Amino acid sequence: MEADKDTPARAGGFRRVVLCVDSSDASRCAAAFARHFLRPDTQLTIAAVALDPHLLAPHAALAGLDFGAAHKELVEDAKCAIAESSSALAGATASVRARVIDLAKEGGDVAHALARAAQAEHADLMILGTRQHHGLVRWLDPSVTDRLSQLAPCAMIAVPAGYDAARDAGIHRILFAVDGSPTSLAAVNLGAALATPDTRIRVVYVVDRAVRYSDFVPVTALEDAFVKEGESAIAAAAGGLASAPNVTRSHVSVDLISTDISADDVSHALLREAERWNADLIVLGTHGRRGVMRAFVGSVANRVASLAKIPSMLVRDQHDRVASS
């Protein structure tokens, strides 16, 4: 039976959600997406950061800038961002409260401030918009998302700017990307909490066949090892999903996909698969590894989140342990 378009998908164990907002369109998209996680027992905190004007313009005092007025304006901007998101969530049955994080008083940077706020709220999930950086007040740019994915005490969903919430009737098709690491299995275990009996799930492992000048060993020589590892990774993920309470086994598919031999990478292979399969959400582990005896340079998860046209859920193995405790 198809889920009612007005009924949010069950959010499993996500009871304490922090929605991070600023004055950008990306935050408006994130607020619309957050509705899918709100139920009567959900505690939603809408958090916005007021930047420290002294850090934004450290030499502005020489030009006669009134830091007091600038600080007041930044705090008001944060309050307005919260009010706008609250309005977008009007009618939600969840418990909603606001939290303005004033960096002029608390110190630190945006990513650390949001991570501290999520920890203080004992959050199960953080939701934020992500986009290209424009202006000083709008801080939810890819670099903040990257840092926050390393600092967040819980799973995080990045909602891209321009995401069409109007088409979003819920989370009905979830794409899990696995690489055989404990981190990617943690992502499967935690992401499975989003499933309903009607949810379609696809688990993929990317066989990286792309040849790069930095490779000491030709990738083609390791391809059999990649395939073997991939088969083991998706089997382990499928086994974990089989025991998830809301997952219908007949709705789960698994597959090995691959990059092109030239001018390609794992991130783009995943994005193509998400688009081809019409996924509503991509779930990935962060700080995983790629391949047999091969260093994983950079973060596939963060790159996917910065390029994807649909929301991406980023999970570390620590998040899985916290959620299940």
C-alpha cells in the first residue's frame, strides 16, 4: 500500500532532532524535509548561529564600525531564520523549541557550536541545508558541512539547496552505499530505522575501476579483489537489513556497480545510481575505506553530500552505538 503523502515516514529511533538553520534557501528546504521526522513524541530543536562580528571583520573598528549594532543585527538574523523555519513547520505535533547560538558569547566556530548544541540536546539526528557559500551571514556552506560531519555526536542529514520538497511525499526509496567497513555497516543499521514496510531499499558497492596517475598498482589488477570485497560487503549489509523490524525483505535489492575506467570516481558513480534508481535518500558511512589495502583519501560521503540533488545521511560507527544505547 502506498504511504499517504501527508504522513511522514516513521523516523525509527530519532526522537531528538536538531534542525540547523540560517537565512538561506537551503535552510528552507531542510525545514520542509524535517517534517518527515516529526511525530508527537519528537523533540525538535531549531538552532541558528549568530556569528561574532569581531571575527567577521576584525579590523573594522579602524573604520568606525559599531560592533554592538552589528552583533544585534546578527542575533536578529538568527532569530528570523528560526521564526521562518518554525512557520514552515506550523501544524506539526512535535515539541518545538528555539536555540540561538551566539558565538560572540560562546566562542568557537559554527561547526563546533552546532556540534556542542546537538550534544547538549542529546540529539539522535541533525538536519541542515547545504549549498555554495554566499555572503557572511549564511554559514551553511560545504566546508561547514564537512567539518560538522566529523564533529557531530549523531547522524546528520544534509539537504541540498533547491531540493524540491513539493515532490517529496516521504522517504520511500533509500540507497545505501557500503564499502565493507564497520562504518558503512553502522550507516545501514541506523538508516534502516527510516524504513517502513513499504520502503524500497537498494544496497550498492562501487567497484572503483578508474585509473589515476597516483595509483601505484593498476586498478585493473585489483578488480577481482574489489569484486570479492564488494560481494562480502553487500551480503553483510543485507544480513543486517533482514533483521530490521520495518524492512520488507522482498523490497531489498543489492548490486555491484562500477566507475568508468577513465575520468570517473566513486562519488559520481553513486550519484548516477541514485538518479537512475530515483532514490529519495542516500545513506553513507563517513571515514570509511575504499578497496583492499588501499588508503581512502578524502571523504566520498562528504563529496556525495556536497553534489547530490537529494538529501544525504552521513553516519559514523559511533553514531550507531549511541543510537542503540
